[in-house]
Amino acid sequence: MEIGYGLNPDAWGQGYATEAVGALMTALLARPEVRRVTARTARTNPASARVLEKLGFVPVGAARDEADGDLTLRARAK
């Protein structure tokens, strides 16, 4: 399963993304059919990478997106 998220700049740095993604992960990983959750972060967005790292995601690959440029694929398994 892949997740994505975004916040308005006035909400950055207040822990909302970590709290929201953490709650989503709790719900997703409680489902027996979900074995792994992935997310892609732009390499130019280290704050989003830190959110995922705090929640146990690790880098597993790379990609490129026309709008966001170079991406890091991160995953967390049960």
C-alpha cells in the first residue's frame, strides 16, 4: 500500500504530519492484508523524509517525478 500526504506551509514544523501519518500507519498495519506501506519523498524535502524515518520507514529505492524531481522510495513492513 502506498501513502501520500501534504500540509500547508503554515502547519509545517508543528508535528502534524508525524501525528497524522503515525495514526494512519497504526490503522493500516492493523489490517491483515497490509504487509508493507510505501511512500515517496522528494530529495529536496528532508522534513518529509524525517517524518517517515521517525515512523520506521527505510529507503528502498529511487524514482523520478516530473513535478517533484528525484524521489526516494521508503517502506515500512509489519
